[in-house]
Amino acid sequence: MEHVNDPQEGISTERAFEADPIPSLSETITLRSLVLSLILGASLSAVAMKISLNSGFLPPLTIPAGLIGFYLSRALIRVLDYFEVAHLPFTRQENTVIQTCVAACSAITFSGGFGTYILAMGKEAAGGDIGDGKNIVEPSIGRLITFLFLVSFSGMFILMPLRKVMIIRHGLTYPSGMATAQLINSFHTPQGANNARQQVHILFRSLGGTIFWNAFQWFFTAAKGCGFRAFPVFGLEAYKHGFYFDFCMTNIAIGMLCPYIITVSLFIGSVISWGIVSPYIAAKEGIWYTTELSTATLGNMRGYKVFIGVSMILADGLFNFLSIMLCTLCAMYKRRRQPMQGQDGSDGDSDMQLPFHSLNAAEQQKTMQSFDDRRRAQVFVRDHIPNGVSILCYILLSALCVVAIPYLYPQIRPHHVALIYLAAPVFAFCDAYGFGVTDMNLSSTYGKLAMLLVGSVVGCDNGGVIAGLVSCGIVMATMCNSNNLMQELKTGYLTLTSPRAVFISQAIGTGLGCVINPVMFWAFYKAQDGDTNLFDAPYARVYRGIAMLSAGGKGLPLHSLWLCKLFFALALALSVFRDVASRKQWRVAPYMPSTICVAIAFVVPARMPIDMFLGSLVMYLWRRADSGKALTFSAAVASGLICGDGLGNLLSSMVALTHATAPMCIKFVSSSENVKLDAFLATLTRT
């Protein structure tokens, strides 16, 4: 078993902080931490919203939140010292509170479904395939804020009674939370503070350059199709099929952060989707689907690709769900058998590797003898929220949701909501358990399962599409927040931060996110008008497709179910083969493409995998040139690109709301079209 609490064997982290007193709750949650959390939460929410609307997923922002929070806090302290203003010392516990609050605020962009189920309810994602109003609900900022407040807080109470079981008894790792804690601990040593200062300087340089680049591009986007984002790098013919580089810094940064196999898998999927499947389906135009349909509808070629991608995503999600559930049951079974084997004096299956190594009871008991774990456990169990209060709050919030959610969305019935909240604790525990070991958040998979069940029960004629999407939102919000809280409690455990302080900061961040994120979304959504194209929201079409399938399949294009079955089987075979190759440690295992990434390429524009592939290429060349600097500063550069692009696009959306237009337009045309254009301009000059 790995020593999950001390990354370096024999080195104690807490010995370095032994002389520091544990701050009280009022010294941990301060006015300084709340102000910085509000500023950083709003900034990173804009970044996260941009990423979510363009890709549908959200990379972890806990480390950037901890890094920037540390730097800004130290900068504020220097200002206070300069003016000789008394202040409390900045501790790692306060740093943890800021990081927790900011991460909770920005995480609402994913759990709130702004790039997925919320947009999937609207007419843009529907594409006109369903004409009745029961299956179309346009976003409303008032409804969004109310819905988020209803569904987001219940997840915080659902697993609080099990926090000691998850963190101390089972010793679940929560890799992202553990990495964040190690980073925060290192910041508060002299060497760590110096490294953090250099990283933040590079981050802000990258951020400033990206904002300047976005502002520069805006001056050349007077009309649709203008600007550098429509630059035909691979030629005009490739541009017509979607293969071009659009200078999106967010996608480049994500490519820098992602493993190479992820970006390569996306690129392979893009080639299959846009280079093979699209020409084949295009040849069936007029036979399988009519040419009179709008390009926005799911009844044309786009609909085929969306449903193919949906089938592949469902296949991979189903395989991962069943695999993790099976591993969880096996681990729990072996965990219960182990004490019995110890009494017999036999080691039983000691030579067999457990799926979750952190469940080894003997090693866990040995680990708890270390100084670090004893001190951390003392702090963790000292300040807590009574289990009865947590259970009562969950019951009250669930009852409120049973009454209020059907009022907001009449398509879903109260008994549907009640059944979801009755089953939520069991599935939330399974999801948090797997998340604590694999760092994989399967809340969207559980949400899709809820969508399939509720949508099929309600039916398309009774608004089953909307009912399924709402049920997906309830499950995603509940499980995401429970996962995030467990992860932050792990971070607090490793930084000696009171669980009560972590819970309060998580609640504050969630409340801020329920207001800030809908406002951010509304700014982007209202600016997405006419010629202004700020986001693609590919996952909204995916969720709409799943909801349509669950509600009865109305509006599906001809032969789409046959294609879905074919690609479902292919995706399932690929997932099984990848898992077997990984377990058997075959040489080909590291080079097997990711099923989910290949599937995503069917529903995103081809330019996105190209941008990400370029980011991975930059990272590869940087590591070859100077691996030390690349490992130290690549995350800071990528974070600056993401933050700068998000803030730059937010500024562009604000400008679009004022109906201001750029002064110039740059377009790229072929030589023959250029001759015609010159001739036309010549006629205008003569007249």
C-alpha cells in the first residue's frame, strides 16, 4: 500500500508546522479570505463557463485556485504591512478555505449543466425536431438561480455522516485533493513560496498576453466568418470540412494539460468522424434525409453524428460504471473477509492485488501510528457537524425540492423527484468511493442513467425530454457537490483545516456559484445572437439526443438507430480491449485510444481536436528542450492561457451586448474567388 498521507516515506510534513498553533474558526474564515474568494470565484467562473460552453467538461481548477489565492493573499499582506495595518498571519488553513470556496463556486459551471442539460432544453439544441412546447424550455435566469439553490446544497449534507469513514477509516486518496494539499503545504515554506511566486508571475504574463491577443482579434471580426478564427491553415478545401486552426487559446492550453493519448484519441476520432463518416452520410443526402432541413436540426447529417457519439459515450459510460461497481463490491468483500483470515493465522489472498489498495486494514493501522496521521486525525474529529443535523438538513432540502422543482419544470412529477432523492445516498456513496480512488467523477454517468429512466417513464408526449434532463440535473448537482466536498475535506485533513471551516467555505462558495454562474451564463447566452458565435456547446446536443432516445425516439433520422447499435458495439469492444490490455500490461496498452475521446470527436467541431493536438505538440517539444522548466511552469502557462481566454471572451460578450461592431473584416478566399471579387470591386469603383 502507498503511504497516502506522506508522499515521501520517512519524511514528516507536520513536523515542519509543529510549532504553529491551529487557528480557530474565526481566524480561518476571515474577511480577507471571503473578499479574495469572491474575486477569484467570479474570475475563475468566467473561465470555467467558457470552457464548459465550448467543450461540456471542466478541468480541475483547485490547483490554480490555491496558487492564485496564495499569491493574492501575500500581495494583500504586503500592502497592509506597508501601511502598517494590523492583520492576522496568513496560514495554510486560510489558504485552504480560499481554495475550497473558489473551487466550489467555479464547479457549479459543470454541475449546473450550463453547457449540457440546461442548453439541451432549448430550441437551439432541439433543432426543430420536436415542435410541441412540452419538450422545449428556454433558459431563464430566475429559474436557473432558483433551481441551482434547490439542488446544489442537498449534496453537501448527503455524505457528511460518512466523512470519517471515507477519509480516515478507508483512507481514500482523492488524488486531486491530495495534490492540492501538498501544494498548499509547500507554499508555506520558504522554498515553496519562492517557487509559487515564479509560477504566478508566468501565469499573469500568459494571462495578459492572451487577453491582448483576444482584443487584437476582435478588431477584425466585423461579420460572421471574419477574423483569425477562420484561418484556413490546411487549405480552403480542408476548411470547408471543418479542418482548420482557430487560435483558441483555451483548447491549446487544455491540450498542454491533457495526456498525449487524450489529444491523439480526439484527433483520431475527428479524422474518423469528419473524414470518413461525414462523407459517407453526405452521400446519402436525399435518400436517408431531405435536403430541405435546416442545418440546425437533428434530422440531417449532424443528427446522425450526434447519435453515433451518444451511443459510444453510453457504451463507455456503461462499461466504466459496471467495472467500478464490480471493483467496489470485490474490495468491500475482501475487506470483510480479511479480519476473519487474520484470526485463522492465514494470509488468504495476500498475494492478490486489491482493486483499492487503501482498504488494507493492517497497513491502515500501521500508517495511523505516524505522527502526521495522529495529528491530522485529532484535528479532523475535533470540529464536526453532528450527524443528526446533516441527516435532518438533507431530508428538509429533499422535501423542498420535491415540492418546488415540479413547479419550475411541470414535466417532471413530484414522485419522480422523491424517488431520485431516496436513491441518491446509495449512489452518491458509490460515486464518492470511486472518485476517492480513481479521481474519476461519474456523476454525469449517473445523471444519464436517471435521464433514461425518467424520460422513458414520462414519455415524449408528456414532456419526457425535459423531465429526463431535469432528473439528470438533480443527480449531477447532488453527486458533484458531495464528491467535491469529500475532496475538499481530504485537502483540509492534510492541511490541518477544521472540517467545519471546510464545510462553511464550501457552502459559501456554492452560494456564490449559484448566483455568479447564472449571471455569467446569461451574459454569454444573450451575446450568442445573429453573427456572434461565442460557443459551440456540443454536449448540449449530446444530452438532447440521449433525452430523445429515452423519451421514445421521436424525430430520429432514418437508419440512425442501426448506426447507433453498430458504433455502440464497436465502442464497447474498444473499452473492453483497453481494460484487458491495461490489466495484462500489454505493450500496446499505453497506445490504445480513449473510447470517450473518440466519441466526443463526433459531436465537437474538428477544429477543437486540432487546437488540442497543437497544445500537446507544444508541450512535447518543450519537454524535449527543457524538461525541468516544462514540468515546473507548464501548468502556470496553461492556466494563464485558459484564464486569459475566458476573461477575454467575457469582455467580448459584454461588448456584443452593447451592439458594438468591429471596424474591419479579414476573410480568406481562393484565387479564383479573389479574381471575381477584384472585378466586382472594380465595377463599384467605376460607378
